[in-house]
Amino acid sequence: MKKTTIYDIAKELNITAATVSRALNDNPRISEDTKKLVLATAKKLNYKQNKLALALKSGKSKNVGVVVPYINRNFFSTVIRGIEEELNPKGYNVIISQTHEEGKKEIDIVQNLLNAQVDGIIISASRQSKGNDHFKYVLSKNVPLIFFDRKKEIEGISSVTLDDAQGAYQATKHLIEQGCKHIAHMTIDLSLLIYQNRLAGYKQALADHGMEFNPDYVIALQSEIVAGKDAAKKLMGLPEPPDAIFSATDLGALGAIQYLREIGKKIPEDFCVVGFSNEPFTQFMELPISSVDQSPLLMGKTAAKVFLEQIESNDVKIEKNVVLSPSLEIRKSSQKTLG
Amino acid sequence: MKKTTIYDIAKELNITAATVSRALNDNPRISEDTKKLVLATAKKLNYKQNKLALALKSGKSKNVGVVVPYINRNFFSTVIRGIEEELNPKGYNVIISQTHEEGKKEIDIVQNLLNAQVDGIIISASRQSKGNDHFKYVLSKNVPLIFFDRKKEIEGISSVTLDDAQGAYQATKHLIEQGCKHIAHMTIDLSLLIYQNRLAGYKQALADHGMEFNPDYVIALQSEIVAGKDAAKKLMGLPEPPDAIFSATDLGALGAIQYLREIGKKIPEDFCVVGFSNEPFTQFMELPISSVDQSPLLMGKTAAKVFLEQIESNDVKIEKNVVLSPSLEIRKSSQKTLG
């Protein structure tokens, strides 16, 4: 079947194609009667407007781009679900891209989403994010840009983040309350704000409980099980090995636990471990792992709401920074005492 | 800085905007000298072509849409990684959408991707996929469409799938070789070809080894841990309970194992379990779970290659059906005997 064009409608009604186009786009120069006639004829002829051409005209594609480092982390996929739950009912479609933590890919993706005329971009910065020009460019195009979890400090750009310091504080305080005396901290990349904040929360909890901070107890690793194992091995080789680990990631915590069990440590009796992110596997391990929950669903919904506010107010430069509270999920890996 | 338009170039050269546009789009009606002049001036004035407008003209956006039921299954995220590894170096950008298994959403997404002028769609059908019209429509638009894993039988549409029957056969045969006499099968949705094939492979292995097929031993469940637990409970309540389960999903296998341990069954001594998909958690459980690996990375790379072949040959209707071989990863949950 040949596709109906505005020329077919024009011919049918004996008016110009320009008039048809204006009528379809609700141009005030066209009378209501003509508009009705054009719409009825368009329907009769099964005319479908090219949504992309419309997007070019109106600047609204009803697509929102979501950019994450990786789609296969429960945290990110749950944030995306939150965004979809909020935006789908409003007629927005969510297009997802992953940066694999690469700065160049992040720039390409942002440019690509702009070229695809997205109505907004909701992004968690990649670990190797390069500069802020691509983010400022989005703003200059009057397209809402909202950071979640991993933000950059840019004037006029909104964000939804977790109070990472508070989460780390809770985890460390909990380990202290379990009677742990030498608490190590596994981190990832201290160039990222979230890991800086987790370290700060850990240090603050130690300080508030009169415990000394030992730099040897802080190890940076990749977010991998193997790295967690290696780090645990290194920590246990110290002259004064720790009796607990607060890991800034769940996979790191898992690797540490695997090593500790290999060398015969009893968890939680001899050694306590707490992770961060509350990835599903932490629950269904035979030894369930305590972890800090980051409220990803709420984070996604909140980021989507900030986007909707900006779209509705037609002002992308109202800066709004929402900080969500974490909650510690205490499980067997750190539960020496009940209560 | 004001954006340079084709009108600025036209003014600079004292020619019409239409000529500039034709020159930029390499129209044969424009002389080579004029083209060179226009390009040089465009460069001088820092003119940037609107990629989307270009896409509308050329029909090439360099975006490829990938549609999956869920992004947070290791199988799907790994297929996507395979697609990206193959397509990114060729300058294609991958845009991901998830259907959450909803048929209506699948239709919307496909339409939306077409509106966004994607150069191709690589899709795993949703569980509630409705009819084939939206798929045939893609083909009618001369846009390559490739199914992976979950395919629909549509003439002219290519696919990359796993030999699911073979995987199920391997798993069941392995359980028989371990000495299991009463092997149950947990499945998901027998309206999907992949699950039909897994059931068929299971039955074939039983038949080839002279074991009777017992319909009571086949239970359909949602891909969830709780459903796996319930199903195991039901199976263990049969007059003649099974001594092994081949589950068509890993989460089902995990739920079954949780229940079996609760009632004091020793795994693998008393009861063997094999899953399907080789999700990462199957390896890092304290009791690692045997599972059928689906070669997701290879599946993604192969689907991407089929897309590239179609784009390069400019023929979206060469049907190519690639079937990959599964491999059984034997782990503790089913390893009564070594070797």
C-alpha cells in the first residue's frame, strides 16, 4: 500500500499542500473548519504524520534519553525502571545508552541524543567523564539535563543523588556497634564524588566513636570479585589485620568474603563485612551480605519528576538538587549480635 | 554564538540556499567547483549539518535499535555488549529499549524506533508479543530486522538463536549420567519457542535413555525465585517425588535449591539441579549451580554481523537463520560423580 502524503490530502480537498501542513500542525492562520476537514480527510486516507518530521518542527520527540555506565548493574536498571514508571504514563518513551565508563563514548552519546531530538537527558556520569562542555551544550540547546547518582557540579543543572556519606556512616557505625575494632574500607575510584563521600562517611563514623583512621586500611579496587579477593588478602597480610570491612561495592564485599572463607575465617563471628548498593545477590547468598540500599527506584522516579517539572515550566535552568537518604540492610555477614 | 545556517553560507557566496543545500548533499546537478567552494565556506563559518535532517534525507541515522524484554538479565545485557562490540567500531550507536514483556509496548517501541530513523532493529520478542504486523512493517520500510534468542517465524526475517533443544538435552543427559532416576522440568511459558524447545530436548533425552516421561514432573512458573521454591515444594509433595530438576531458568533453579535445603535435602548427594542461562550468580553461590550457557556475547556479535551484511548488500530480505550451540557448565549442584 502506498503511503498517504499531505499531497494526497490536498488533492482530495482541492487545497494546497501548505494549507494541509499548516492545518495538521494547528497553525492559527488556518480556520477551524479547514482544520476539521483536513483532519477528517487525513483519517479517511489513513494518513500518518512522520513523527520525526514533527519532532523537527515542534522540537518534541517524546523520547527521553537515559545514559548509564552499565545497564547490567541492578542499581542502574532499577533507576531506569523508576524513570520508565514515571514517564511512560505521560507518553514518553525511554531510550537507553551505556557509556561503559568511557568519556569519549559519553560525549558521542550525548551528541547523538541531541541529534535524535530527545526532550531531555537523564544521566549518571561515566567514571572517565571528560570535562563539562558536552553537558553545558545540552543546556544551551534548552534541553533539560538531570544527573542522578554520579553528578558533576555545573551551575544550573539539577541532580538527584544519594547521601553517600550518610550511608557509609551508617554501615561503619553498625560495624563498630557489632564490636569490630579494626575496620577496613574498600573503595573504587576516589576521583568520583560518590566514593569520596563514602570514604568521608566512614572516616566520620570512626572519628565520632574515638577510633583512629588508618590509611593502610583503605584500598582502592575495581568493582570486581577478583579485586575484592586480592584486597582482602592484602589487608589480612598487614601486621595488624582488620576484623571488618566496609566495602563501597557489593562485588568487592563478595570477593572479600570468598577469600576470608578460604582462609577459614568465620563470618560474622570472626569477621564482619558490609557492602554498598544492595544488589539482589547480596540477599540470596547462603551467607546474605549486609549492604547499603540506595533507593534506586525512588531515585529514578525523582529524576523523572524533576525532568517533567522543567519541561512543564519550560525552564531548563531551574537548578534543583535532591538528596535521598540511604538505608542499611543488616544481614548475616555483619550480624554478630541481634538487635 | 549564533549557529551558522545554510543561509549564511548562501549570503557569503551570493548563491541561493537551495544551491548550498544541494552542494552539501552532493547533488549531481551542482558543479564540482561550486561544491568545493560551499564546503570550504561551510568549514570557514563553522557550519554543522543537522544530523537528524541528514538522516531524514539519507535515511541513515547510524543508530541501531536493540529491543529486549529486560535489560537487567545478564543474558540480554551480554548480547547487547556483543552487538556494541561489533557495531561501535563501524560508527553505529546502539539505542536500547525494554518491553518488560508487554506486547503493546513492543509495538510502540518498534514504531518509535522507525520514527527515529534507525538503520536497523535487533530484537528479542517479548513474551506477550502481539501478532507480526509491526515486524512486517519494519521490513516493508526496508529497514533490517533481526531476531535473536526469541524469534517469530516470519518469511524473510533473519534470526540468531540458540539450539535450546540441544542445551536441554545435554542438561538432562548429564543428570541421567549422574544416576538421577526421576528428573523433573521447570519451565516458564510454553507459548514461546525457546521453552518449547527446552521441553522437547528434555523429553528426547529421557526417551533416548529409556526413561518414561511423566507430565506431573513438568511445572510452568514465572522466572522468579519464589515461584521456583513453590514449584519444588509441589514436586516434593508428589507420591513419587523427583530426585533431580532441570530448570529452564537459573532463578527457578535457585528457588528450588533454597526450598530443597530448607527441607534438609543434600545437594548434589540426594538431589541434583541444573539451570539454564549461566547467569553470573550461578557461579558465585557457595553451592555453584550447573547451567546451560547460551553464548550471549557470540549471539550479539552474530546478530550484528547479520545486520551489517544486510546493510552492505542493501537487501533486508535475505533470510539467514543462524543457530548457535549451547554448552553445559557442570558445577557442584549436579556433580555427584567426577568426570
